[in-house]
Amino acid sequence: MASKATAGSDLASFDPSRPDAAAQISGLLMAIILIDRSGHVFEANQAAENLLGCSSKRLIGRELGEIIGPLDDRVAERLRDPDSALVARDIVIASGTVASGIIASGDGTRRVDLTISPINSHPDWRVVSLCETGHHETGSDDGSVAIGAPAILAHEIKNPLAAIRGAGQLAARKLPAKDRSLGTMIVDEVDRIARLIDRMQQLGSQTRNEQAPCNPHLAIRSAIATLRTARGGGVSIQEEFDPSLPPALANRDALEQVLVNLIANALDAAGSKDDGIVSIRTRFVSGRAFSAIRFGRAVKLPLEITVTDNGPGIAEELGERIFEPFVTSKPSGQGLGLALVRKLVRDMDGTVSYERDARQGLTHFRVYLPMAATKRK
């Protein structure tokens, strides 16, 4: 046994193909930043560049607190203390925009878990890690939504609803003309409840739709066409597409349903303003490490679809729960649209996030999807 351990150690020590420490850190999905005693950035890996929307060359030499701030006072105090360690969960940092103006991409904010780790062997240095939390996503690790008992009861509720609907139709035909509207109201209300139950059942479904290479731009334009047909004109819809975007690995019908829901919500929000605008942007985020651990594997999500509106935004007290079932800011809303969006996106191994950029008065919903494998020639 000892000889095998020795042989393994020798192999690890002398294998020329093994990655060194720098290569290992560069390949991490987590953003890693090396700061000196005064809190200035000395090194940053690729994941940190992607998260902060800026190259390492432009990050190096800047004070980290200025780049990702303004921070909570307690976090900022620990960051200034060269000997302090820290683990901070679900905090907001700046991303893509900095007070000093060195970053101009304007991506707004991110919610991250942050750690600060002093290096015992090098007292003047600390390692900072940043890991995105998923922007208020909720639910189990396997992607199911915690709809619970309502989904189980949905089937049983539908049976008596059918009988009530039939009685309403019969009443509408037999009642005097002045009272027939009551029968019609019964039928309409039953249909509304049935639609609600259908969506509840869809939320609770464990069946994953088949995925295939899908052109995101075709899905977006189909969703826009559907909404324009149903709603007519009004709010301006702007497209900012990356023409080189590769196909996504997704279910076309599910992706269109996701986009219809997100764009419809954006149109509703922007419609409250005279200058309401909805923009839909796509881009390829090279090397992005927004990877969710699902089914025992890490999924890279380089394709980004962002639906943005300049409406009033979602109430702050709802922001943490916006993807939960039955949570809504609309007076007549059911609170299932975004829960369904999240479920469909996660079924495609993707993720969806919500961000409010209060400084610019914009609301962003971002969908991240995996890329379809390309065939080698």
C-alpha cells in the first residue's frame, strides 16, 4: 500500500501535463480576486472578468471596494481590515458600472455570496471569491417548484368544475333573458379557474420537454408576433441581437412560452409610462460561469437573453420572492407566470434572474441557456 501511495505522489509531482495553480484558478467557475493589504486588485481570473464585466487589465490596481461598491458597512469594514476573514451571503454588488467610470457596459447589479480569506503564509494578501446566488431563484436543487398540495388537488378540483360549468350553460339557456348574464358569468368564472389549475398542473409536472438546437432569435420574434397580434401596438419593442449567437439547446415551444410571459410582463410595466420602452437583447457571454449544479454535473450557460423595461419595477418587498408561485404585484394577477417561467427555464438546464437597476430606472429579466453542441466536420 505504501509503495502505491508513493508512486501516486511521484506521478503527481512529475507529470508535466498537470495544470499549475494559476491554470487551476483560471479554470474555476467561481470569481477569484487577489487583493493586497490596502484592498487593491492584483490578479483576477476569467470568471471575475465575466462577473464584473471588465478585463483584468482594467481591474488591476483599482480598489475592490470601489469596483463592487457601494457595499454594506459591515462588509466594507471587513474589506478594509487586512487581517479579517469574512463570509457574506446574498449581498448586492455593482457589476458593469463603477463610480470611477472604468467600466461602461452598464449591467447594473448582481447578488453574490462573498468570502474574504487571508493567506496565512503571506500576511499582506487576501483572496476574495464571488459566487452568484441566482438572483432570488427559489426551489429545490433538481429544478422542481415547490407547488405542493395545490398541484396534487388540481385534478380532483377539475371534475366538479366541469359539472358546475355544465349547469351554468344550462342555466344561461333556460333563465329569462334579463338573468342569462348570471349563467354566462358562472361559465366564465369556471373557465378562469380551470385555466389557473392548468397552470398549476404545469408547474407541478416533473416531465421535461425534449430539447434540440434552437435559434433564440426566431423564438423571440415569434413571441413578439404573438403579443403584437393579441395586444396591437403601443409600447415600443427594441431588438438588440447578437447576429453571431449560436443555437441554444432548448425546447422551442417552452422557450417561446417563457419569452411570451416575460415580454408581456415588460409591456404591462412599460405601458404605465408615456415613453414606455421594452428592449430584448441577446449576447454570448464567453466563458461565463453562471453554472448551476444539476443532475451531478455543471452546466455552462453562455447564451443570454435579456428582457428590459423602463416601467416602475416590482415592489421591493416582493423582489426576494418574485419567482415563487402566487406572488404577484398585479392587482388581478395570479402569481403563476414567473413561477412557470422559472420552471420551464430550469427544465432546459438554464436559469432566469431578476434585477432592478434603480439608478437607470430599468428592470431586467435575464435568461441563461446552454449552447447546442456543434458537429465537427
